Amino acid sequence: MDPISAVSEELAEIDGQINDLFRALSNGFQKLEKIKEANRRSRQLEELTEKMRECKRLIKDFDREVKDMETRNDLNTNKMLNERRQSMVKELNSYVALKKQVTANLENNKRIDLFDGPSEENAEDNVLLASSMTNQQLIDRGNKTMDETDQAIERGQKIVQDTINVGTETAAALKAQTEQMSRIVNELDSIHFSIKKASKLVKEIGRQVATDRCIMALLVIIVIGVIAIIIVKLVNPNNKDIRDIPGLAPPAMTRRLLWDPRIEVN
């Protein structure tokens, strides 16, 4: 028998769901290595990410259940449950690291070269143009080109600085939203756990109510039976098939006198 099942059926159920998710993650990453198309790899990675989120939520439920039962269990049981939880967290972290590695590989495959050198056709046109110009024209054109290049560099630096500022603001906003989403997820997990606890309590109360109803019905049947016996005994006191009820005396019978005082004796 599974040692976790001996402690709690609910813990055993959560442990089984986590094991199923770990098997699905293992098979999913093995399948991901065989997919060559980028879009399909991205979709498969999203599915695996969703499974990891579900696994994280179940591990939190497992941890809450262990903490609730910690005072009722002995030291060996608590040690076994904590070791099981740590192994779950360790295995989940390994899949998270594998997911980050796969994501980095996808980004590297999508990266393109943003700097292209001048084409051979443009180079030939520049050579022909330079051969038809005087030295002063070449100097003037060179100075003009340098000025345009300086202006382009300044514009590029401004764009880079603006991009850095926007990126910094975006990163701060994303960090705040991520923290907010993390708090929301934790609250949702707590609500989900509370709902499960409430459902369990409602089921227990329902069983108690059903038991109380059965007892009340049995008592009503007994009372009705006693009342019926009393009525029958009162209506037909000579019925020997019904035993006398303790505390209920049978009706007094009329006594006959052995002699009548009105009769004279000779």
C-alpha cells in the first residue's frame, strides 16, 4: 500500500495527479526534440508551460495539506511527506530549467543579422561617380558625407537612448504586472484550496444529517409501534398475543359476589 494513501486519501489523490503531470512533461519534452518546425515547437512549449503551472498549483495544495496534518502526524510521517514535497519541487525545477533552455534555442534560431554590407552594384556606382569628379568635389562630397554620417549617428544614438528608456519603463511595468499576477495566482490557489476544504466539510455535514434523519425515523417508528400496541391493548385487553407493557396496568375487571344479600337463607 502507498504510504501516502495510509496517511490521507486526499494527499494520495494530489500525489497521483502530480505524477501524471510529470509523466506528461517528460513525454512532451521528448516529443519536442523531434519537432523541427518553429511554430509547432512554440505551441508544444506553451502546452508544457501550462502543465508546469498546474503542477505548481498541485504542489502548493500538497504543501497546505501537509501543514494542516502536521500536528496530527508523527515525526516519521511528517519527514516522509516533506521529503516527497521536496522531490516534487526538485523535479518541477528541472523541467523549468529545460523549458528555459528550449526557449533560448528557439530565440537563437529566430535571430537575424541586422547589419548588411554594401552590395557590389552600389560599390561600382560609387567608383564610376568618383572617377568623374575633381579633387575639390571629392573633398566636398566627403565632408558632406561625413556630416550626414555624424547626423545619422546622433539620430541613432538618440533612438538607442529612447529605446533604452522605453525598455526600462516596460521592464518595470512588466515586473510590477508579474508580481501582481503572482499574487493573484497565489490568492486563486488559496481560494481553490478553501473551496475544496469547504466541499469536504459540506459532504461530512451531509452524511451526519443523513445519519440523524435515519435515527429520527427509527425513533418515530418505535414510538408509533408503542402507541399502536397501547391502543390495541386498551381496545382488546383479553388479547393474549400482546404482552403487557410495563407500567401500564390492565383495566380492572368487575368482581362477582359469591352471595347476594337480597336472597334470604332458609
